[in-house]
Amino acid sequence: MPKISDYIKQFLEYCEVVQNRSGKTLENYRHYLKRFEEFLSEPMDPKNLTLQKIQNYRVYLNRFIDDKGETLSVKTQNYHVIALRAFLKYLTKNDVKTLAPEKIELSKIPKRTVEVLSREELDRLFQAVDQTRKNAARDRAILETLYSTGLRVSELSNLNRDQVDLKRREFMVRGKGRKPRIVFLSERAVDFIHKYLRERDDHMKPLFINSIKGDILDEEKRRLTTVSIENMVRKYSLKAGIIKKVTPHTLRHSYATELLINGADIRSVQEMLGHSSITTTQIYTHVTDKKLREIHEKFHR
């Protein structure tokens, strides 16, 4: 008789082959479900899974301490539960008797807030790039592209030169869940990308590359990593004297907020950000409401 561990293996294969889930999603599911197996400590038939057993697992997660001596946030605990519910949904779909996934509720967490940059802070960030320094053209092109498109840092890192249509100022990316969407470049972003590419003397595929010296023939080793991009953004925000914690995602938040403040409807912004759910996009409404109130108080007499 197959046990939960056997079904987890089948579920991960199903996610990979049938659902065509991304490598990152598979990695996360594997990690979260492995922790559930560790909690069970012994083989179990899915039909013996009860709400009390799930409750015990959630207590286990809430008290779990990782290798760094830290506990799991409520958000991370919810990720474990989401993976478990997806697994149980798979079992139910395949007529395997088990606990109904809809019986498991997620923990309530405070509404998410986002940090955005003002127009003045954005200008300071861009101006912090000294055009006389090495990699300045690349770094300015990256900052402009992040703000112009609202790309996630992983999406920007994965860009290839032949993918980006600088003439039409648009291109397609595949975001979370490999969902395709069209993004658009501002004229200013295109100008800085052109400037950067004119300085390149290679024909490597990645749009943004590192400056590693030596004979590196593997193009992927020259691709600028997400960590390098995050460090670069942080460096220029500090140089610009911006007190807020600034990451590539801050520029994505700023991009979305700017669109909404200037009249874009939330459904369009959802499409441009590549959100699968409108609920995710609605995190920006409280920011725009605050901005609109400030405008009202400033200009209404």
C-alpha cells in the first residue's frame, strides 16, 4: 500500500511534467513537503491523515527553529500549508482517500505594505551612478529598465539581447509560473541600454553581464546574477542618501504605484506586473489612496 512519501514523489513529478511548474516552485514544494515527512517521522497512509494531525504539524512549524536559531515567520508557515494543500488536492483529484484540502485554513497575517520611492528619490538614485566609472552605463541601464518595466530581479537577470526589441520598445518575459506577459520600455531606458551595448565588444547572449576578467567561454557564467543586481541597487541607494531599504522590488513597487496614481486601472496594472490574482495587485491601493489624499490636501482649497 503506497504511503504519503510515495505519493509526494508522484505529486512532484506531476507538477514537473503535467503542470510544467518552474524549477523554483518544484524546489519549494520539495522542501516544504520534506519537512512534513520529517514531522510524520514514520510512513503513513493518506487516509489516516486527520485535522488533528495537521494541527499538530502547524504547532510543530510554529515552534520550529532553523540552523540559524531563528523561528519561521507566519508567512513561511503558510507556504508550508499551501504546499500541503496542493498535495492533498492532487490526491483527491486522483481518487486517493485523504483529508479534504479545503478543510485546512491559512493563518491570518497582517496586510502587506509596500515601500515606494518618490519621484525625487528616483532621480537621486539614477543620478548616483557616476558615468565616468566602470560599469556605469550597465548599472544605469539596469536601474532604468527595472523602473520602466516593473520586472522582477530574476526576470531582468534572465534577459537575453535578442529578446529585447529596442526599436518597438517592448518584449515578452515569462514570470512566475512561466506565465508570459509583454513589458514596455521608456525612451530613456532604451537610450541607456543602447549606450551600454555600444560599449560591449562581445556577442554574448545575456543582456547584462558581469566584468569577470579572464577567458570565460561559458556565457551563463558571465550573466549578471540576481544577487549582484540587488547589491548594485543597494549601493546606489546608499550613495543617493535614501534612508529607505531599496531593492529591485522597490522599483517594481514604484512602477506599479506610479501607474495607478496616473490613472491606470488596476486590472491593467495586474497584467503588466504578471500577477495571477488581482488580490496581489491590490496591495498598492493603500499607497495610492495615501498619495491621492496628499494631492487633495495640497491642491484643494
